[in-house]
Amino acid sequence: MKALKLLTNICLLLFMTTGCEQDNFPAPQETFKGRFVDKNSGKPFQTAIGNTGIRIRMMEYSWDDNPQPYDFNCKMDGSFYNDKIFSGSYGVKPSGAFVPLEEERLEIKGVVERVYEVEPILNVEWIGEPVLNADRTVTFKVKITYGSEDPQYRTPLVESRLFVSENQYVGDFSFSPNYTIILNPAQMGLTASTILDDDGVVLTITTAQAQKAFPDYSRKYFFRFGARSQISFDATNRYNYTDVKEVLIP
Amino acid sequence: MKVHQFIYAFFLLIVAGCTKLDIPPKNIISDPEIFGTSEGVLSYMARMYSTLPMEDFRYNYETNGLFNNGGTKYKQQSALTGEALGRDTQGADAENASYWDAAYAAIRTANMLLETLPQYQEFHSEDEVKTYLAEARFIRGFIYYSLVKRYGGVPKVDMVIDYPASVSLEETLLPRAAEEEIWDFIGEDLDFAMNNLPENNQKGRATKYAAAAFKSRVMLHAGSIAKYNTIEEIDRGNRICGIPSQRATDYFKAAYEASRILDETTKHRLYKDEWVAGDAEAQAQNFTNIFLKDTYENIFVRYYKDPESLHNFDDSAQPMQTSSGGNNSELCPTLDFIEMFDGIEKDANGHFVFLDANDKYKLYESPLDAFVNAEPRLKGTVILPMSEFMGQTIDIRRGIWTGSSQNGISPLMPAGSVVNYTNVYNESSPLKLSSNFAFNNDPGNQITLKDGSRKKRSGESGVVSGWDFGNISGFYLRKYLNPEQTDNNGNKSTQSWIEIRYAEVLLNRAEAAYELLTAGATSPGGGDYRQDAFDCINQIRERAGATLLVSPSAINSIETIRTERRKELAFEHKTYWDLKRWRIMEAEQSNKRYRVLYPFYSTDADKYFLDARYMESKGGAANYTFNFDSRNYYQMIPPAEITKNPNCKQNPGY
């Protein structure tokens, strides 16, 4: 009886150890990095964090013609870095607030770097530096023009915003509703169907227009201006942005 | 000779075995048993109704399959719309589960009945056949509505796909139809149902008026998509997302006409049995009882029954102090919602006034004093702090102020603050808070009042500082909560889910009428759309005890009608789809924090004060900031379905 028990146990042990195959594949370790630059100015393309910024879609065609897409997003300054990609053949298609790019076949192995020159839907830029007024408000001057010559991307503006945040991550993904200023076409001196001419539109915005005044202690705020037209991609109407200005409110 | 006898006997035996063995097996129920008997068809019907995709008490937006889910409902759809805040609904989620394969299985069930029943019609009366077929069309329309409102145009299946007998696998891989085509298809199904269903049917089954009322909802939805949607997606020449805007008027007209079919009958009307003119309390009670009694206002209802079919709504939404265990407080109405109602003191921006002329807190004997003149419907919809429920005073309090009140109490936090009170006030400050319920319920932490009695800091139901059970907004929901349900731990509730009630039909009608008015359409009967919208809204407002609109000219903005709808149908799982079809959800939820109203008690003044503020952060991810992702106007088709059917194109953005 004892021998039988021992035998059963040995059999069981043998049975279990046959399942001990190495099933530990290496983690993805190829790198895909790069940046987006504005074709017109050569400067970094300013965007948002997350899905309202730039989405890079990678379709791995190594195994299947109809793969499930793998998406990741850019940083605020239009740069991206992803070092957890399986090696393989990918169809890469970025989309954001710029004239759409074609899907491009890339072999991802080792470190692959790519610089995308894109035509923004809207050029938004600061004019001069922000001016701190005596009443602790700040005045900004900005200019909006179309970024592309193609008439299908020259559509009326729907909204622009002076985003204000307490930290350096500022945009539609992170802002303080108390200080942020939202302008509809009428408030920009336009109608809902105005197509801008080549001079674009120049706006002067002061933080006195915001819902609330800055609190009565000194601190730093971060400002960024964004505008969007009727163009949307991926069912997301994205903003084009300026770079971030920081202002110390005394 | 003997040998021959054996041979004959042998052959005889063989021949005796020659009975026909090809008989139908007795243990498998086949078409004649199902479709040839009324018991069979009724059981088939019962299954179709029980799998109907209703966003009822058993709907759970984070669980796969979405419908008919018995698990605890942590996340609540009504907490995605600004109607309420929930401890567990901390931001703008999308439905992170899918309804797709179950939908097509249910569509097949309906198609099967539509194709097979006519072969067995001699076993039923003509009226029965007519009703069964109309019900199947109603149900199929209902399922397609739940698909099209989520995904846009979906593959259109109007027959039983006989795979593998007569179609190949490739032929089953159907591409998506145009969104417009699906809406029209639903319209046809509902027209058929409307024209063939009886006026009265067994409880819980569709009637002519259920089909008409449902059609008014569906067509209004389609009209709104045509008018307000801007997303366009084309596949094989079909617009799978969006409807051409010139169709808007057609759909609004269809919605308007369908809602007027309810004029034919007095069977359904606004419930007013307990309503007394001028008596606010009776009006509030009347409103509460719509959801607890089976009234004539109900047009299409799903019934629950103990013990076979139960739900856990009372478990989810129960106040902390009346909860008998399990979950509680998942639906705490926001101040933004409360401010929509009449009879509350509001400033020029429509915000609740909680400070006096000197910017000090107003003091009240009870928080209820701030709501003395509030619209009865508000009291019927929510439990205000310190009001009665289940024989108890619902004691909601954020903390106790032990400082002086001689010169008034200044606001505790700067205006616009989103941080927790504990970031500013520690234990040595005059503001006494509870970090959690263990702390709150410890008698040693109670605060001594002037008369020597002692009081819990955060009342019996919260609000506490940390992330814990209990109230988080200052209010509780009353609508649908059963005050008799003292044992509410888990699946114990049997309230009926009112999928369609007469008030919605009036609101559909008013909205369609106003949209037609702004589109410049003329009423075929020569009636006045503005007058009609005005009549509908005032019927609702009268029953609600709200201030009546003075004249039809008060109907001068779609906002009037929309706000009325959001008040009347709140917490009925309608607002989420309303905000989506009006395409205003993105604008409403852009870095949005909803507001709350916290009662505090001042020991020095021996009175309450109320602090209106943005929802405070509770640490970790619980910051209750809502950012609606505009991709979610068209939800993601489950990727696994696209892998199975590569001809089905994904919605934009996923």
C-alpha cells in the first residue's frame, strides 16, 4: 500500500514537471522615437497630452493583415519615445491637428528615429511677450493663421482658449476653469462661417476677462493659447497650441 | 426439416424488427412545439422580453454584456452626467463594456420568430399572430436602437442568416449599413408594431402606445443626430457615422406625430392621484410615488419579482444610515443638478446663495430651511439634508465648526477651491472633521455642544474627509428608493423599472415641436408648434409644482425644454443619451468639476451653515474631474468583433 502511494506520488510529480516548459518570452524592447516639427517654421509642433494631442497608431502587419491597432501619444512639445515595442513590420500613421499623413511601413528593430514635418491646421503664435498690468492682470497678444494652403483645411474657427494652469502641463487636458478664457467666434470678432484671409486674426486677451481674478498672494501661472477650427480627425476636434509662457503674478 | 423451421423462424424475427425507426426524438423541443402552441410562443416571447437591452436597475456600464447584471453597481450612469456624484464614479467614463454579440443573438431570435411563426399560423388566432409578429418587430427595433445610439450604422440583419446551410462564411461578414438606413429601419419596425399591436396587452408586454411612445424617443434621437452631429465616416459609400442634416426635419416630424398618437387614449396620462393644488407636500409625495406604484403614467415597464428576479438599486443608492449592509451612497445628487429647480434662492449666475450680504455664511436652524420654498418635484426626487426617509432624519454633515460665530463665519475655503478641507484645517483647528467612519463613529471623537449633548462630526451619513462609504455631495437620491426596503443588502429590491412613462412623451413632443419651429416647418394640421410645446411643458411643470410659464413666448430657447427634461427624467438613465445626442457633453465636461453643498454645524451659533463649493479631491485618483472624450459620441466597436469580421469598420478615433 505504501509502495503504491509512493508510486502514485512519483507519477503525479512526473506529470506535473512535464508542464514546466519555459514560457517566458522576452519583453518588448525595441525603441521608436522622434519628434514632430512644424513644416512652416521648423519649430517643435506644440500639442496636447493624451488623445487630444498626437496619436501614433501602429499596425503590426508581421502576422496579420488586419491587426488590432496599438496607439500611443506624444509629449506636449511634439516629441515621442517608446522603448517597449516588439520588433516587427509596422504600418505607422500619426494623426493630430495637422494635415493627415499617409500610413508608412517601418521595420522596428533596435532604435528607430523618425522626424515628421507636418503642416498644422492652424498656426497660433504669441506676438511679443505677455504684459503684466498694474492691476495684477496679464495681457497677451496672439495671432491665428491657417497652416495649410489646401482649401479643405481652411475652415472657420470654432473656438479659442487662453488656457491657464497652476502647473507647467497646460492645455485642454489640464487647466483651471477659474482663470481660463474661452472665446467663441463672435468674441474673436468673427462669425461662425468666417474664412480667415492670409493675414489671419490677431487677438489681444487679458486675464481680466476670466471668471475669477488671481488670488491675492504671489504665485506663478502657466499660460498657453490654443485654437481649433471645424476640422476634426479621429472624431476629436483638436487644438493647435502656442508654447507655454510662465508669468509670476506679484 | 428442422433446419428449415429454424431458417423460417429466423427470417420472421428479422421482419418483425422492420418498424420505422426514423421518429422525432422526444427529448428535443422543435419548431412545432414552440411555434405551434401558444405556450411555446409565450415562452419564446418571455425570453425576448427578458433579454431586451433596457438600461434598467440591472444595467452596469462597466460589466461585459452591459445588461441584466446582478453584481454590485459601483459605477453609475447617472454619475456620468452631472446629475450625481458617486464614490466610485470619479471621472468621465465611457461604457467600458460592449453590447454587440448579445445584440445580434437577440436579433436572430426575433428574426426567427418573424420567419417561422407564419408557417404555424393555423394553430393560433389571427389576432394572436398579429400581436406576436408586431411584438417581435418592436423588440427588434428596440435592440437596433440600443446599437445605433452607441455605434452609429451597424450591419443590418433583417432575416435569419442560414449559415452554413445556404451561405458561406464570407457571406456572413456583413459591412456596416449607413446610420440613416438603420434609423429608418427602426422606424419601419416601430410603425409596423404601432399598427398591429393591441391597445392592451399582458403586463410588461408592448402595446400600441408603447410602440408609439418609443418611436417618438427614437425619431427625436435620430433628428438630434442629423442636426447636431459633426462626425462623418464613410465606408463603401455609406455614411456609417452621422445622418445628412437635411433629414433632421423628417425625423423631428416623425417624433412629433408619434407622440401625438397618445392623444387617442386616456389610458396614459400624468399621474396625479395624490396631487393637491397648492399643497407642496402632497405634490412631492405624488411625484415620489410615480416610481413606487404601478401607475397609469407607465407605458412600458419591466417588472421584478421576489425571489426569481431581483435587483440591487436600494443597495447602491441607499443613505449610509439606512443601509443594512453592503453598498451605499453611490448616487449623491450634485448642487449643479439641484440648482436647475425652482424655489431656491439663486444669484445672477443661477448659483445657490449661501453667503449673506457681508460674505459670511447664512445660518439656519436646519439645512432644510434653505429649501422651504423649493419646487415639490425636487423634494420628490432627492433627499435634502436633515429630511425624513425610512422613519429617520437623514443626518448629512461635513463637520462641526467650534470657532466663534460672533461676527459671522467667513468662508472656510477660497472661492473656486478644489482641495480637501483637511489640506487647510488640521485637528487643532476649530473645524472638526472626520477622516473616515471608524473615526466618526468613535464616541470619543464626538463634539460637545452648548447644551452639553454630544454630536458626531460627520453626522450619521457623512460626509467624511477620506475616500470611504457615506455621502459625498450633501444630498441623497429619493427617486425610486423604496422606503419599505429595510433589508437592502445586495439583490433584494423589486421596484419596477419604468422604461417609458407619459411625461417623457410630453417632453419628446415639446422638444420635437420646438425643433420643428426653429426649422421653420409648418404643422400639417395647422397647429402652432410653440403653443403645443408650451402646453406640454406647463403640464409637466404644473404636476411638478414648479412655476408655470406665463405664455407661449416663454418657449424661446431649446434650453427651457432641455432643462425641464433633465429635471423630470433625472436618474432614469435618459440624460446620458440626451447629452450625447445634443452633442453638448464635450462642452459640458471639459475639465469639469461638479459642485456640492456641505452642511456644517456651528457650536457657538447652535445653527447650521451650508458651504457651496466644487467637489473636493479625496486623494489618489479620486479628484472627480470630468473630461468627456468626443470620440465617445460613437463608441468603440469591440475589437474582437472586428477581428472576426474585417468588413466591419471601426468607429473613428479607436
